[in-house]
Amino acid sequence: MLQEFFSTTVLIGILASGIRLATPYLYAAIGETIGQRSGVLNLGVDGIMLMGAFSAFYVVFRTENLFLGLIVAMIVGGLMGLAMAFISVTMHAEQGISGIGVYLFGLGMSDLLFQKLVNNVETVQGFPEIHIRYLSDIPYIGEIFFQHNILVYLAYLLVPIVGFILNKTTFGLKIRAVGENPQAADTLGVNVALVRYITVTVGGVFSGIAGASLSIALLNVFQQNLTTGLGFIAIALVYFGGWRPLYVMAGSLIFSFVNALQVWVQVLGIPIPSDIAVMMPYLLTIIVLVLSAQRARQPSALSKPYMRSG
Amino acid sequence: MRNYVNSLIDGLFPLFATLAALAVGAVMLLLLGANPLVGFGALLQGAFGSPNAWADTAVKATPLLLVGLGICIAFRSGVINIGGEGQMIMGALASISLGLSFPSAPGIIIVPLALILGFVAGAIWGGIPGFLKARFNVNEILSTIMMNVIAVQFMNMLLRGVLIDQNQLGAAKIPQTARLSTAFDLPRLVPTRLHLGILLAVLLAFLVYYFLWRTTVGYKIRAVGLNRFASRYAGIKVEQYMVLSLLLSGAFSGLAGAVQVYGVTHFMITDGTAAGFTGSAGFNGIVAALFGQLHPLGTIPASFLFGALLVGANQMQRATQVPAALITALNGLVVVFVVSSEIYRQQRVRRRAIAEMKKQEALASQTKG
């Protein structure tokens, strides 16, 4: 049985599905990274993802237009991000708790709309796999890396882009300054509130895409609580990655590989109780949090509302 | 007198926040083609329309109150416990294991022991994130969320395995336990579904109030929440108190799970999710506690309010065809509105403090002169 497990088909399967499954985590976690670097902890990611997943699904279900579905998910996600920005920046609300409010809202609202507008197990035709010419024909490598749908490719493309923006551009510098020392940034003429509004809204857009990647690219269905807490894992991955996009990606990949491994363990009937197998990625996340909490330093102003003292 | 009025107004802020959320709910009902008056009327009818409805509301309020009490302790010490769901599950599992293991033991022994066991199991499940926070600086929001998922899988494993009803083994293998002996049912108070748990929860609310405001340990827990650095400077072992408050917080959620099993369900079944057992009480308890201004006594009416919303939602669904999920969405809005209105409450407090200081100064200069 173990020999079967280590056959090339299985290994390729694990690697390919690990790369694919990391997609929603990547979008959500990269979006959250941008927000947290500017000092805002958005715990509502899962709720935003659910709303994004539903709206994308519904639009595609009605119109069969995948890109329209994606755009609507981005808009819905952006609006919810904007709401979170208003709550945390303008209203100075406690971010850990208001995020739970946003989560509950998204959880209830997506369920409500689904029951009211669809209320059936329906599937849609999601984004098709794109086999990249020549590259996808390379043995093994092609199957692992170059036979995915467009949202998968875009997710990985996003990582260096966001990394570049954060680290090499003036706007990235402003984001980091606002997250580390908003007082100082303010004195130098950086509009703290504006920067945070932008980062949290963009984070919301990414969460919307993350939801859409589930409902119109990977699973192609919608149901109540489709994400099952995936957004919260994404937040943990931000901590794991020490707020650096490249490391966040590494975390998402490790998490997804373990998840894919776990699925294969069950498919092959290896005698590990399936519940323990499902537990593994979460246990691993806790262990990794323990290890990474020592070395990573979070943005100093994270989850602290900024008020000009007068 | 003036102080009294002021604190009354402070206490009204969550009410305004809820009214705002309900107003949004009314608009949503309109958009969904339902008459808000009919919808909210049905909601009230469902929650309070009959003795049975009252009882169901109280039954729904019980886990919210118990979880909410734990949330009061945790949030007062400045740690955020989002692990109520998992802690409830662990409390339920521990307590039901005891009852299933000794089916012919007298209830008077088993029931108190089972509740204590649930309390302890929840404490352990909440204490682990507390320890990780104190020792390794692991963010407790994240670790409690992870612990939720692990608890769900643990429940699924036990209900499919050692705890499964023997009758299910040959048959459909539905992951559920046998029913607990009827001797272990929490006593019913009146001929409804109302059980002793609600009295226990209210009693504990007073106890938690006493604990937080009238004991040294409670004082230190609040001090740590108000100012971690000043507390450390004053010689309070901050980490120790953060662990303690997460531990206690988990304990109350664990108790909520145990009470749910012995008072309401009398067996456990899993649909694979946490909400399948908890009905999201681990989250809604946070809403209730916030609404009660993180005050144990304020959490009592708050729990009843949200219990009523949850019970009434089903009636509303029948009357208007609007899914009960609307209430989950509204709960989210209540949280958002309550924490957002906090800034105005704080401004009021600050303004009062400044006015008070000026008065004192004026008095001092008079006596000098």
C-alpha cells in the first residue's frame, strides 16, 4: 500500500492539487497581508469570501458569463472591504471583534441570498483548465504546474506583484509606514486614513476573488458556509508568513500540500482515521504559529486605530 | 443621581445599535418582498407568543449566556476568545462520555459530575491557546479558531468511533450516540422544554459578577485588560492572568456544551460541522456579551434578546418566506454597530472625566485661597 502511495501518479496528483488548492488561500492571505501591513486586522475575510463566492456563483448561474461573475465578486468584496475600512478607520472600532461581525454578516447574508435566489444544489461550468502550450507537455512538470485554470495562474502572479508594490514603490513605503508608525507617517504628510481605506478595500477585493475561485473555478457549486472557515486559515497564514508575500505563499502551499496529502491518504485507504487526517493541517498551523511567533515581528500598529491626539 | 443617568445612557448605546440593525433588517425584508411589520410581528410571536415560546427562548438563551459569561472574563482581561464553538464541543463530549459510561448510576451523582467534567474540558481547550499566548506569544484569535476545527474533527471521530450508538453499527452508521439515560435529564422547570440550566446560568452570572468586581483575582484580570503595562509595573503577573481568563472563558463554554447535552439534546449527532451541534452559540455568545457591555449581569437580558431573535426567526421564515439566516446577518450587524458606537460612549466618558477634574481643580484652588 505504501509503495502505491509513493508512485509517481500519486505524487504528481498531490503536487498538482496542492498547487490548485492553495489558490483561495493565496488570494485571501495576500489581500489580508496588504491590510495588515497598513495596521488593520480584518477578521471578516471568511464572510467576505462567502459573499464573493455566492455573488460570482449566482451571476454565472444566471448569465454563464465567468468574467462578469468574477467582476461582481470583486465589487462585492471591495464594498465589504470598504465597510470594514469605515468601521475600523473612521469609527475606530475594535478590529478583532468587528471582524467577527463582518464574518457573521457574510455568513448569514450569503446563506439568505442563496436560499432565496437559488435554493437548490446547482453546479455551474467554471473556469476551464488552460494547458499552456509546450510547457504543459513537459513530463511531470507540465502536469503539476501548467494545467490549471486562469485564477490559479493569476494567484501566483499576484505574489511577486504585491511583494514589489509593498517593498519597492512609494505607495508600499507609505503602507508600511502607516502600519509601523502612523504618528510619524502623519507628520510627514501621509494620509493615514486614506492609505488604510485603500489597503483594506483592496484586501476585500482579493477576498472576493478568493471566494469566486472556490465557487466558479475549483468547486463550481455554492452551499451554506461553503468556505468552512478557510478565510480564518488565510489570516493564520499571514502570521505564518511574517507579513511577507513570498513566505505567505510558501505557507499557503505547505498547508495545501498537507491537505492534498490528507485527501490522497483517504482515497488510498491508508488506515489513518479520516478525521485525524483532516485535523492535520490545522494542528500543523498551530505548531507553525508557535514556531513563527518567536521570530516574526508584526506591524507595530497592527489592530490599533489611529487617532490624532489633540 | 447624575452618575446613574449617565450610566443608564451608556447602557442604552447597544440598544440604539440593535435598533439600527433592525432598521437595516426591515429594509432587507422590504427588498426581499416581505412586509417588515409582518416579519417582525411573526418574530415576536414566535419568541414570546405562548408559554412554550417563552420557554424555547430561555432554552436558546442558556448557552448564549454561559458562553457570554466566559467572553466577559476573557475580553475584560484583553484576550479575545473566538474558540467558544470548539470549547462547547469538548465540554459536551467529555460530559456525554461520562453519562454513557455509567448508564445505571444515580443521576444525582452523574449529572453534577458531568457538568463539572464539561467545565474542565472547556477549560483545557481554552487553556491551551492561553498557554500558547503566554509562553510562545501565539495570537489567541488564530489559535482558538484552529482549536475549533480540531474539536469538530475530534467530535466526528468519537461519534463515528467509540461513542457511536451500538444500534447504528449494523445499520446506517449515522454518527450519533445513544440517548443518555432519562435519569440524567436536567430537571424540567414547568411542563415545557425549559430546564434547570437557565437557573444555573443566571446564578453563575451573579457569581461571575462577584468574581470580577469583588475579588482580588477578578480585579487583577480587569486591571490586565485595562492596561497591561501598568499592571506589569504594579507587579501583576500579566501572562498568568491572561491564561487564567482564557481558561475560565473556555470553561464556561464547555459548561454550555454540557448543559446543552444534558438539558436539551440528550444525545449527540454530527453533520460534520461545529454549528450542527452548537447552533453557532459559540459566536452568538460573543454577540450577547458585547451587547451586555461585557458585564455579566448585562449579558443576562442580552442573551434573552438574542435567544428570542433565534427562536422567532423560524416563525418569521414561515410567515414571510424569508430564510432564518437573516438573523445571523443581523447579529453580525449588531456586533459591528455596537463596537462602532463604542467611540461615542468613550468620548462621553472622557468628557465627563475632564469636567470632573476641572471641578476638583476649582475646589482645590478655592480651599487654597
